[in-house]
Amino acid sequence: MDGLKVLLVEDEEDVRLGCEQALKLAGIAVEGFESAEDARPHLVPDVAGVLVTDVKLPGMDGLDLLRAARVIDPALPVVLVTGHGDVAMAVGAMREGAYDFIEKPFSSEHLVEVVRRALEKRRLVLDNRRLRRHIGGRQTLDESIRGVSPAMAEVRRLVEQLAGTSADVLVQGETGTGKELVARALHELSPRRGRNFVAINCGALPESVFESEIFGHEAGAFTGAIKRRVGKIEHADGGTLFLDEIETMPLSLQVKLLRVLQDRRVERLGSNDGRAVDFRVVAATKEDLKALSDVRSFRADLYYRLNVATVSLPPLRERAGDVPVLFEHFVLDAAVRYDRDPPILSRAQMQLLATHDWPGNVRELRNVAERCVLGLLREPFSPGRPDSVAAGAPLSLAEELDAFERGVIERELSRCRGDVAATCAALQLPRKTFYDKLRKHGIDRIRFAPD
């Protein structure tokens, strides 16, 4: 039933096997357990199924298992199986959150009927949670990876597509394009979001301490190793390991990292015992790793191991339409942090923002926004050095209006993922007028639609 199953806890083998057979004949997946202790590790948040448990069990009884399940997932349907004379107790348990109870002896048809209702309720709960996570994740994604350009819409699409998988990801982009933001978005939208996001700047650690930092060490492994240290990889167990500036990692350590990535096991320095670790790798680079591997400045085998999926971040100069959106966001954020009124830029100043080549990319734009809020930009205004002189003719009013209209249309297309009907409704435009504006501005709506 939509991938759902029954977790059945019954200590009497004949009864357990009979219930399992009845459920399987009805097309319901079931997994049987002899004790509550055996079933307990399978009770996790969002477990895809329902719990059916006898009340009287050796060790932990069914009521204690009910309470444990309620702590883990309050919406998990729990069906209690009770003996004759325990009806009052079962009714009390329903007040504590049990979904239903079945009194022994019971027919197979009654068991199947109760279980089907419980599974349907569970399916609706899980569907609702998935929808809420998708909507919340979409909002989080739009807030963390901003931009109305088709290029950034594609980045968001890739992040959303990859986040729920365990695939390692290589993020490429110039300095300041937001590679760590993408890595954090992949983590926050993934099932690993409840565990650690461990970031390592490979270019900031001296080679002499790199191995100890990333792999950890045992006490006495080297001079000064007074006690055991858990490395970054172990710390990322269950979560995400972000390797920034991976191209700067020493070649001597790349082979050791490759082995860990292949085996998902790590050995601390000074230890002969490996430890299994479950982590996802997101590596970031501002260089072409393939080109570096061709000249043997980066290990080719590590490059191919990391390059399972790639997200490429375009430089800001290639998406000038995103500059006003990002600048406004950074100005408002800085105004709140510094308790200042957000400044209002003139048309000429906004034009300078749009035409600047932004060698420092989004990081440079953020810094300019902060200097603007703090009143540190000198006149004549320039987004470059505070003492530089601006030049260039301002846009005409018609050109500014066209640029504004194009930006609004692209933003709504991106938000609606290329859906024409939804975009027209959001913009309150007739379909014909909408298509006329697409042609006028040279906008290809297909670029905003998911594959």
C-alpha cells in the first residue's frame, strides 16, 4: 500500500505467523517481531507504516511501546491487541494516543480492516508532511539561493533535485559566487539536516595538521597527541562533509581521502581499526579540476570520484539582472543589523551597479551594500573602491522600465517554474499579452521549466 508496511509485535509465534499471513494475503507488507525491544529500533520519525502490538509482552509491554512510539512520532498509528477483559485498559490507552484496539480472539478480516484504515491515515499524514517540507524547502531555497535569472533558476532546480539523494556533489564557481550556500542548501533540504554540517577549508589548514584534523588521531599517535581526537570525517557521520577549495588539498593526502570516500571507513592516526562512517561529500572548487588532473596537479581518480553530480555557479557579471534583487536584499539585511535606515539609490547609481563587472561576485556586492548602508561610499558613487570615480551615461526612462518589466516577468516565471497559467495569474495578465511581452523582451519560458 504505497510502500507502507505493518510493524507487528507478537510474542506467540503461531499468532504472529497467522497475522502475517492474513496481512500478506490482503496485499499488505508486514514485518514481524517477537518483542518490543526488537521492534523499537524500527520506530523512527516518518516511519513508512503503522505499529500493531500485543499489550502483554515479555520485557517492555505494548503500552510502554505505545508511549515510546508517541515520543518518536506522535502521529504514528498504533493498534493494540488485547486479551479478553482488557477493554477498559485499551480504551484508556486510546486516550493516550493509541489509534485503535483489537480484542482477542479476532478474525483475519477484522485485523485487515483495522490495519487498512490505520495505513490510510498514515499515508495521508506522510503525504501532508512531504508537501509541507517541499513548500518549506522551496521557500528556504529561494531565500538562500537568490536570483531571477534563468541560470540561478537552474541552480535551484539542481539543488532541489539532488538534495534528497546521497550522491556526492561537486560545486564549481568563482570566488564569492556562493558555493557554501549551495552546500548548506543541499544539507538543509536533505534527510541529513538533523546531523552535522562539517565544513573544511582545504586551503586554510597547514599540511602538517591536515591529516590529524580530517582523519583524527589516537593518544600517543605523534608528539603532542595527548588524547584521542575525533576527526572532521567522523564528526560528519550521518551528515554532510563540505570540502571547500578542494583543489588546494596536498596530493599526498588526496589518495587517503579517496580511499575513505570509496570505502566510507576512516582510520584515526595511530590506529589499526577502521570505523564505518555515513556521510555525504559536497566539494567546492574555483578551478577546473579536470584541467588540473590533466597536468597532474590534482588526482584524476579523486576528481572522477567527486564528480558524481556537478552544480556550476555563474559569475555575477553573467547575470546582471540578479544584481538589483541581491543588492536590495543585502541593503535591507545590513540596515537591520546596523540599525540604520536603508538608503535609496538614484537611477545613475543603480545603473552603475548593473554595469559593474563584479570580480568579487556576490561577496563583493554584499560588501558594497554594507558600505552603502554605513555611508562609507564616497561621491561620485562607485561600486568598486570607495575612492574610485564613476562614469557612464544613465539609462533612459524607457530602458529602465523595460529592464524592470523583464525582471518581474523572469522572477515570476522562475517562482512558477515556467508554468504559464500560474505566471499569468500572478502577474494578472491575459495570456496573449503575456506572450507578447515574452517576445518583446526575448524571454524563453522553457528555460524556467523543470526537466
